[in-house]
Amino acid sequence: MTGSNLIRYGLNAAKLFRIKQRQTQFIAVRSCGWIRDYKPGPYPKTPEEREAAARKYNLIPEDYDCYEEGSGYGDYPKLPVVSQDAMDPYEEYDNYYRRRNFGQTLHRDYDILTSEKTNPNLVFRFSPLVMFSVFIAPFFIFSFIAWIDYYFDLHSCNPMKPKQFPGDGRIHYTFEPVD
């Protein structure tokens, strides 16, 4: 390909990409009806309004519980805090990667409860104090060993014999033949 053909190809690809991008944006906005459907309404005050809100969020009226009035969440349901890691991995989900089914009402902190972010249901095997002490113990152990080496003058780091300097009255080297 010549340079002008590459430029022409690049410009055409850019135009196609822009068209595809606009079309994708339009499809995304048009197809995500759950945003409009799950937009919180006013706080329910009567039992009929509570039942209507429960139906709106695909819940049975016994399971429906909303946030207190004035919290800013309106009639959005108060769902239990369960992260994706805590959900059953062997269940048949419509979207297995996100572990959710079609039409399932999302928790208000859904973006925080994803599998790559946090798991508030996680129970650690050891307490935080034990984990911190196991983390810090090697530093104290090696510092104690270094202090013993320094205090008792053990010279364990670089042991060597004393240097042989001329002039101390001894003959260190001679050119005389051995008898």
C-alpha cells in the first residue's frame, strides 16, 4: 500500500468508527430500560403503594422494605448486603460473570459489591491483631539478632584475620633461599 492509500484507509476507518460509536451509544441508551424502570419513586405511605413498589422491583410484599423517609432513596428497596463473591458459584445465572439474573433488583451499592472490589461478608481466618503481629514479627527478630551481634561484638558479618603490616619487628617475607 502506498502512503496515500494508508491515509485514505485511515480516514475511512475513522469515519466508520465514528458511525459505529454513535450507533452503539444510541442502542445503549435505547435498550437499557431498567434505568427508567428502577428510578426511585416517592416514599410509599400506604399499603397499596408499598405493594406497587414491591411489584415494581420484582419483590414480594413480605420481602419489601425501603429506606427511611428523607434518606433520598425514595421507594428503592433495602436489600441485604451480599457481594458477588458471597453468592453461590454453582447457581445458574443469566450473567454468570456478574452473578445476577435478568430483571434482578440491584443493591444500592452494587458498584462497590462487585467481585473485584470488596466483600463485606468475608470472615477472616485470623484476627487483625494476629495478622499484624505475624507481619511485624520478622522485623523484630532480625533487629534483635543484629543488636546481639553488635552488642557482643561477634563480627559475624565479615570475619577476617588481622592485617599484616610491616615494621612490627617480624619478618613477613624474605628473598633468602630456604636451607
